[in-house]
Amino acid sequence: MAFLEPSTPADVVDIVRAHAADRRPLAVQGQGTKAGLGRPVAAQDTLSLRGLSGIVSYQPEELVLTAKCGTPLREITEALAEKRQHLAFEPIASGGLFGQTNEGGSIGGVLAANLSGPRRPMAGAARDHFLGFTAINGLGEEFKAGGKVVKNVTGYDLPKLLAGSMGTLAAMTEVTVKVLPAPEKQRTVLIPVADVAAGHRHLIALLQETFEIDGAAYLPARIAARSGIDMVRNIGGALTALRLTGAPVSVADRCAALRATLKGASEELHSMRSRDLWAEIRDVAPLLPDAGACLWRVSAPPSAGARIAAALAVPDGDWLMDWGGGLLWIARPGATVEDAMHVRAALAESGGHATLVRGPEALRREVDVFAREAPPALLRRVKEAFDPHGILNPGRMYRDW
């Protein structure tokens, strides 16, 4: 078993070509913080891209940043913060989900996993901010797409194709992303609610109003009690959290108007407390810390959120709702194939899909961790076009990928 850590794209080309020639599988990773996401990779050698690190170009006035794919996400967010800009899709710091320090990993890893946080329904997913890349395919050939090029030669939006492909199509060496001005101010309105049905009704109703809410979540009582924010814990029960961001005067006015429409009590988090709460919701692990439970990430139509929670949340179990009802994080103790089938069967009517974000290796070998969102024949053709010998992260997404 070899751990390979190249320092230049040319080194990556040589490594991939050698493995392609020998038909030898290769596990591809960035900082390694997401090693537990996906099926176990059937490869002895690991290609770590963390040696390809550093911001290549940052043009704040053009809202564009280019970085080597192994660049720590922390380094990028700090550089953006100096110019009062940010990655609007709020990438998840996923290390805590897998028993590591709660770092965000690398920018390449974030894009390869297409990880997006609470602002995703309003700002778009990671793939929507992914402008271009340089990468090495499964034959060891370097290719580029997007970036300053309006349209690549194939006519396809390749950044969107590679986003979420988990390193199964190519090893990215450099990426370009769109950045946006960071909000000047944020506040969060907390609404105590009796149960998930009441909380879900608040989410659906208030998101249809003109308050420009850009974060909408429901925390059951036992989850709210775990928060590191005192005002959240002091609610003493379940709550709906609604975030408003923008210019200070606008945020204050919208918060006042929102609270005026409510018939019951509400609280308001300002600045740091608000940011800390949404970091907890974004990263999940601080609120759902049980590493022994299987953790499912369920995407569904927002209107179905309460119904899915009733079907899949274990009594007295850990779960929370984000995206105004469109995303549920649900911890379940059953680490069996039968339980995984039950989770997916419960979503058949709503049209949602589930990802097994965290689970024992034995279970991840037996089930599809990711839902298949395209016909198998089409998936095979895509894989063969980029990685005809199947050497890059084999089996990471699907058994035959």
C-alpha cells in the first residue's frame, strides 16, 4: 500500500498514467476529511492532493477565485473575509461527522462532494458556484473546462458534472469558483413551537412572505438543548430558526416586521450568536454527535418535510430539518441493509432521495450510499468516457463505478 502525495500536476499525471497502464486502482482524496463519505474504495494506493495547495489568483472586483485543489477551505474563507466576501453556498465543515477535527477539508474536496449548507435553496449548490477546473482523467491526460472559457469544446458544463462525482471521474488539480459579497449583518428569529408540524408550518408560510429569509431550520427540543448558544438552549423546547441577512437597517426592519406577524413569543439572535447557530446547523455534528448511529441526509420537497420526519425519525432520536423542510438530517441506530431499504422506501411517495452520510464500513459496502439519480447505462457511459479502466476511486459512489 502506497500513500502518494504529489506536489505538482505533472506528478499527478505520472502517477495516474502508471496506474492506468497497470490497471491498478487508485483512491483519490484531498485533505482526507471526507474519507468516511461514500462506499469503501477498492484500492490499495492513495493519491493525496493536499500537496497541491495555495491560492493561484483572487480577483475580488471580478468575484472570482482560483486555487489549487488541495488548498484548505479555511485558507480560502480567511482570504475572502479580508475582502468582505464569501462562498455563498456555505460549505460544510465535515470533519466532525467522521470523528476528526471539524475542518472543512480542501476546496477540491468540497466541490467533488458538492457539499452545501443552509443557504443552498437561496444561493444555489456548490456546483452552481463552480466555474472551472484543471484535472487529470483516468488515462493520465490533463484537461481543462470552464473558468475564463465561456464554453468548453464539448459543449457540456463539465464543472457541474464533476461536482458531486467524488473523484470517480478525474483528479482535479486546480479549481475556479465564483465568490460573492458577504452580508454586512445577520440576525436570527427564534420561534418556540409545540412540535414539528407547527414548526414546519412556520417554515413554509414565512418563506413565502417578503422577508428575504436566507436560512430556515427546525430543531427538535433535544437538539436545541445541545446548542452552544445560550438563548437557543433557554427556549426549553423545539424551535424554528429563521435567518435574515443584508444591510444593517434592512435586516433590523425585516426582523421587526417578521416578528410582528407572529402571534406568539419569539427571540432574536444578533451577529455572533446568529453566526454560531448557523455554523452548528451547517456542520450538523455539534447537534447530532452520536458517531455510533447511521446518519442519513434526506433531500425532499419542502412540503413533505414533516411527513418524512414522522416516518423516519426514531422516537427520542436525533434529527433536524433545514432548507425550509427540504433537507433532513436523521440519525438511525439500525445499521442494516433492511433499515437502509426502509429509509429509501419511505421516500418513494414524496420523490425525495437519501444519502448515507455516516455508517459502518460493512454497511457501506452492502448498500448504495448515494441514490442513483441517472439511468445506470448513462452513468456507465460517463464513467467510461473519463476513466475507461475504472481506476479512480472505484466503487466510491456505486458498486459498478
